Amino acid sequence: KGVRCPVYHTPSSERYQTMIQGSTDNSLIPIVYGGHLYWSSFMRTLYLLHHVPKLNGLVDPPPHQFTCLTIFREPLSRIQSCWNFRMVQTKGTRKKAVPNFANLTISDMASNLVTARSSEGEGCLNEPMRIFSDFGPNEDIVNDLVGAGEDIANIALNQTIERAGKCVVGILERCDDTKEVIASYLPFLASYFKCSNHRQKGKVSKGDLDDDQVDAVLKLAKYEQRVYKQANIMLDTLLRLSRTS
């Protein structure tokens, strides 16, 4: 059925806390979390949920041992889809109707991609950095890494690549390869991963972009393009390892 994109739920209610308090039954601890999870905030959630003792003098929580799955999408296609869903289909924060992405002028595309926000307060640029980097909660920075400058952009880029590299990595456009890797590294998910399924189809027609529109988008998405390139290398590595093991 899918999940609401910016929201994830963890069993942190009083009932849940009462269930596990003082219990040695590990089956009460959640095993799988699903959704669009922000790395930094999820680390904090795990820290609180699993009762990691607070250590005097330490600000950062101790590292958690877990396995994660993340799937990347080609940036141009992802940004167009994101805009048509977040800004058009669900209206975004603007009172006036927002044009289909393919109908934006070059100047509007360049400016609106940086400034527009969804009803959840999110833009459409740099989604991998929004998820994995420490700048994810700061929309003004993460949605405009080109404007933020090389130093900040490179920190976000490096954090994203490093943290994504701790996960099983898939690529939307390489579904069969992704399925093979999931079957090898996360076999309990394999039967649920079907390339023939296409869920959450948008209600807004995609439309075709001309060359100038493509250039305008890719200039703003240059850091996400680098991440996508690295994600493909990660998937290639996982495939090679799984086939030779």
C-alpha cells in the first residue's frame, strides 16, 4: 500500500514502553522499519526507542548495528516526478495552481526548483542528501546545494555516499539487478520485491522536456548526479560480490 513519504511511525507509545520495560523478550523490539527515513533523525529514534543508556559527557549516541536498504532513481526523472506529485498533485504551499513540470519556463524552472515547497515543507532537489546527510532537516540548504557553496555541498555529498554505502543499494532503473541483490543480501524481502508492480502512480501526466529544460535541471542537480553515479557503482559491487560468493 506504500507509506506517506515524509512520515514514519515507530512504536513509542506508553503501551509499547510498558511492554518492553524490564522484558528480556527480544521479539518485542521492532525488527524492520519502513518509509522515507531521515538518517540523522532515525539514529536518534533508535537511540531513544531501544533504551541506550545515556553516557555522561557524550553528545552523539553510540552506533547502532543494523542493515538497511535504499533505492536511488535517475535524478532528472525523479525531480520531474517529485514536482508533479509534491507541487502539482498535492498543491504544495502555493495558493495558485502550479504548472506541470514540463510546462515550466526555463527561468521559472531554475528559480522555482530552489524555492518551491510541498505541503510538507520540502523541495524536490537533492533527495538523497535530504535523506542521508546532516543537512536533511535544513530545507534551505539541502534544496539548494549549488547555492550553498562547494564546502557545504561536498559535506552533504560525502555523508550521503558514506552512509548509503552502509546499506544494500538498489537502482530503480535497474530493477532486475536490484532484485538479485535483495535476494542475496535480504532474502526475507525477495518475495515481496516484484519488478512488474508499479505502485503509487501519479495523477499528473509527465510531459516531455526539451533540451534547455533538461540542462536547467541538471545544473541544479549536479550533486545528486554524482551520488547516482556512485550508487550505480555500489550496486555493481554488490552484484559482483553476490555472484562470486
